[in-house]
Amino acid sequence: MIEGTLDLPFKITLGDGEHIIHSDLSLKEGGSNEAMTPHRLLEASLSACTLMTMQIVAKHKNYSIGNTTVCVTVQSEGPQTIIKRTITFDPSLNDEQKEKMTVIANKCPVHRILMSDVQIPTEVIHD
């Protein structure tokens, strides 16, 4: 569970009881631009999960994904949201490894959540 608290007009502290990160809006949007926006955090989650999932499988297969990078950007939002993910594999990976890692990338937990029929029930607690 992540709990968010408001620090400044748009700067948010997010914590899970063990780690703390922040989110903010750009100066143009009225924030202080001191941290990634919520959209960037979503993109970061998919990038991190993709790399971690590929690394777990590669390590299990006794090879390294080296300097592989994953770039993620929300290209459009609406009834059909498009999130583009670009994987640039380390040159040391062969074609078979790249193909396997691409399949694995699509199995990362965050990817699966984003591709599912997500529902977000909201509970309001009255003090």
C-alpha cells in the first residue's frame, strides 16, 4: 500500500512504510518541479518492472541483459490509452535472447495490470 500526503501545493510525499519518494507538477502546471509527475511515475513503474522482470529471467538463464534500456511514454489518453515502450537491447544479446526478453517484457506484472480491465473502487473514510 502506498500512502500519499500533500506537502506543498502540488508536491506529494509517497511512502510504503519503508521507502519514500515524491511527486510534483511542473512549474508551468503550478508545481515546484521538484520530482516526477504522476504520469512520469506511471511510466517509470512500467520501465522498472520491465527491466527487473527481464533481469530475473536472464539471471536464471545464466546471462546478463547488460546495458539494456527501456523507455516508456504515455502517447495518448482517453477511451484507448496508448503507452509506448521501447526496448534497446545490449549489443551482447543474440537474436534468440532478444526475442525471449521481448516475450518476458510483456509478462512483467505492471504490464499485465495496465493491460487488464482495471477497476478502482474509492473508499471515503469520515473521521
